Amino acid sequence: MHVLCVAGKVTGVAYLKDVMYVVSENSSLVHLYDTETYNLLERVIEVTEMTHPTDIAACHDDDQLLIADSGEGSPCIWQVSVRDDSHAKLLPNADTPTISAFETLSVTSRRLLLTLPRALQQYNSTDGCLICEVSSPENLQLCHSIETAHETFIVGYRTAMWQYEVTGLENALFSAQLPPCWLRSIV
């Protein structure tokens, strides 16, 4: 087992190929580590306008990072190329002028999944276009979600009784709100 010591409060970790990317609270920097030795690399990516990174995910298809930034009251998602360190704001954009405060993000095959307290929002990770939104029942607070390779959403949530559970979207909790084409079975 390896222990990685990082200065500051780490808010997100992702990896691409043999590099681990780490974001920390109130920092515009993305620190890079070798995934075999866990040594800090000299290269650092700076996302100059980023102020409060809260999560990070990696898209292996495009060699890009997506970074959640709670900002100063206006949340956004940064799209960062690991090839040339260029960055741009993916969300909000002209088609989606605002995004709600969200809990976490995850990426699967060029699709970005945002977990909001009461909904899931799926976007195209290359252009930021909204693909779908699924609301949760009022008595649940969504905590985290992922999309599997079989296009099933796996969702972690908290009930009104403070019980934490994980389910797939075909569960009765969500099925009444989904069009039939979104119902998938968990593998």
C-alpha cells in the first residue's frame, strides 16, 4: 500500500494512462503524480480562472479532464486537455446558460454525468449539450452516480431517514420518471 502526501485539502482525484491528477480546495492548479511511484511530477496544469475545484473526472477517449468548480456562487465545469494543458469552460455555455449546484461528476464514453441533490443530468462531454435529466423522488438526496458501459446509471443516495443506499435506475425509485428507452438492467 502506498500513501500519497498532498499539501492542502484534496477535493478530487482522477487518472489517465500512467498519470494521476489531483485538485485541491481553493487552488487553480492540477498536480500530476506518477501512478507507479506516486512521485509528484514537475509538470503542473494551471486553470487560471478556476477558484474552488470540488471534483475531477477523466475522459480516456479524449485525453481530457473535466473539473467541477463551485466558483463564487456560479458553478461550472472546466474541460482540460492533458495533451497541451489548454482549458475552456464546458458548462455553462450558450445552450445551457446556467447549471445548478451539484454534488459530484463522472465521465463515461464522452458523456458527463452530474449528480445534483435531486436529479441527474447527462451531458455530451465534448460540446456540453444536455442529453437528459432525471429527477429523483423528494425523499432522496442523491450523493454520487456513475454510468456503466451498459448505459445504466448506478446511484448512491441518502433517504430521509439518513440511510445510505445504492441502486440502478430501473429500481422503482426512478422508473416512473424515465422513458422506457432509459430503463436498463444492472449487470
